Amino acid sequence: MAQTQTKSITLRVNGVEHKICAESDRFLISYLRDDLELLGTRITCGVGECGVCTVLINGKAVNSCLVLLAELDGAHVVTIEGLAKDGVLDPLQEAFIELDAVQCGYCTPGMILAAKGLLIEKSDPDAEEIKHALAGNFCRCTGYGSMVEAVGKAARYGATP
């Protein structure tokens, strides 16, 4: 059995710097949930199939269940808790609420962060580009129409960083 090694890293999570010793076999999702208690980052499949654990790493939407913590030295991580600024929701969050683009809400943080990653790359995506960006995020209890509409609305109102 291989022995777990540790590596000293520094990363920023929602704008706060963290200096930690990261185990070589530990995934970002467990650090976010267990150590930082950022429970908006959910875990379901643990193998990158559902998108529920999506976060932004250096502005890119990534499944946090697939990223080793030790590989994140110098990275900037944003979770759903980090989108609101000074108590003001991000336009994506506002659009999801306004258009009822949620049902139970379990998948919503991952959906919003996948959409945010798209809007960072392209500020004016069309419906097909939005659908493609959300394709790796699964919702078990609602249709995706209102989600696509919410992302489009947020894009029209400038939801980029």
C-alpha cells in the first residue's frame, strides 16, 4: 500500500488565502466541505459524472471531486458562497431566483458555477452554447429550459466578473 505524502501549498478560496499541507491523495471537494465547511459545494457521484461539485478554479468550471488538492498551489477557487459580494447576489444567482430555475436546489450551485465559467469565457453566449456549458451538470427534478433562460438573462445584464 502506497504511503500518502503531503505538500505545502497556498491557495485562495473565495478571496481568502489558505496555507495548508495537502495530502497527495485528497480531493478539493473534501477540503472545501470538511475543512472550510463550504457546504454549497455538494457531492453526489464522486467521479465527475454529475457536475454537482462544480467550482471555479482560476476562472474555469471544474468538478472539484476530480481535482487533487496538492495540485492547486497558487490557484484561485470560487465556490457558490464566493459569488455574492457584500451581500449582493451575483446576477446569475438573481436570474436563477427570478426565473424559478431551481426545483429542489441540490444541483443549483454547480449549475450556476458552470454558467459563470461560461460567462467568463464568453459574455454573450447563445442558447446552444449555454446548453453545452451546462451539459455536464445534471438535474433530476426539473427541465433545463428555465436554467438556460436564466443564464441568457444574466448574460444580457452583464454577469461576467
